[in-house]
Amino acid sequence: MSTAQKKAVAKVNLAAAARLGAPPMGAPESLMKDHGLLNRILLVYKNLLERYQKSPDEPLHSDELSVAANLMLRYIHGYHEEMEEKFIFLRLKREHLLTPLIDVLWRQHWGGKTLTLRLVAATAAARRHEVGAQRVQRDMAAFVRMYEPHEAREDTVVFPAWRDLVSDREFDVVREKMDAVQERVLGERGFAGALSEISAVERSLGIFRLAQYTPNVPGINKPVPTPQHPGS
Ligand SMILES: [Fe+2]
Ligand SMILES: [Fe+2]
């Protein structure tokens, strides 16, 4: 989709939102959507860890890990965390709000990027059979352990505090700036492109089909409710 087409679609979405009385997505919602993508990368790491724990001698799934780790580098460290630091963390720090928590989260961005760069390098080296899986497993496990509580704290404490702090005008301006950066850093496909990349990895590992995670408990197959009237 060209930039002009994308802008036209965005205009239509804004118009539809206005008709429905709904505001367009704000910065915290957009960052929380990114956390959904982050979670899907973490699920890939967890699946790879399970495989190695079951079969320690299994060859490294370097193609899947490479896509996941490069996505983490490009989208999460290269865009999402830059936006958090620039627009959310610094704004809260300027008001002396949540400073100790922000400092921990900021250091975790640095730690996360270091681990990701090691994973990216390991997948490149693994193709040349130069890297043992032990270090890769340790780095993936450390990443998952850090980022699950990290993003949960941002969703439940940091983003709500930022929303309480800023005016409606600043709220809108930050989202517009984030959109502009996203297009510059990630290209036109942005979030949609990232989503299709992680979906392909999930399919390759056999973890894409959501229904496989539903437990077989009594009553699970009863009919799902459907609305009787439009809008009900
Ligand atoms: Fe973060
Ligand atoms: Fe985040």
C-alpha cells in the first residue's frame, strides 16, 4: 500500500471512529498492541526452550529463532522501546513520577537489547555450526524472565500514570509523532508486516493454531452464544 493509500485508509478509519463516537487509538493502546506482538515472540522463545529441554541434542532452530530475534531487535528495541523512552518515561521523569520504576525499566531495555544482539549473532553463527545451544537457551530464558514482568508493569502502572498526566492535546500529538516514526523506522507494512512474520514462525513451529491451547474440560464444546439482533 502506498503512503497516499495508507493516509486515505487512516482518514477513513478516523472518520468511522468519529461517526461511532469512538476516539482513534491512543499511544498507550498502541504500545499495548506492541506488547501483544512481544508476547508472541516470547511464546516462540518458550517453545524453543521446551524443545531443547526435551531433546538437548536437537539442532538449533536457527531460522525460526533468527526471524523472532531480528523482529525483537527491529520492532521492539528499535521502535517500541524508543517510543516508550522518548514519550512516556522521560515525561514521567520530568514530573518526578515513578522514577525508581522507570529507571529499572530503562535498564531492562538495555539488558534486553544486549541479550537480543547475542541471540541474533548466535543464529548467524549457528548456521556455521559454531555455537552451542547452552548459551542461546540461557539468553532466551533470561529474556523471557525479564520481559514478562517488564511489560506487565508498563501496562498496569506506567501507561495509566502517563495517561493521567497528559492533556488530551498532548495525548493526540504523541500518537501522531509515534505514527510518523513507525512509518520511518518500520516501513509501510509496520505492525501488519511484523505480525505476518511472527505468524509464519508460529506455523513453522506448530504453535499457531489457537484452539490447541484450550483444555479439554467438561462443557467446553457447548454452543458459543450468538447475538439474536444486530448490535445485541
Ligand atoms: Fe519497556
Ligand atoms: Fe513496552
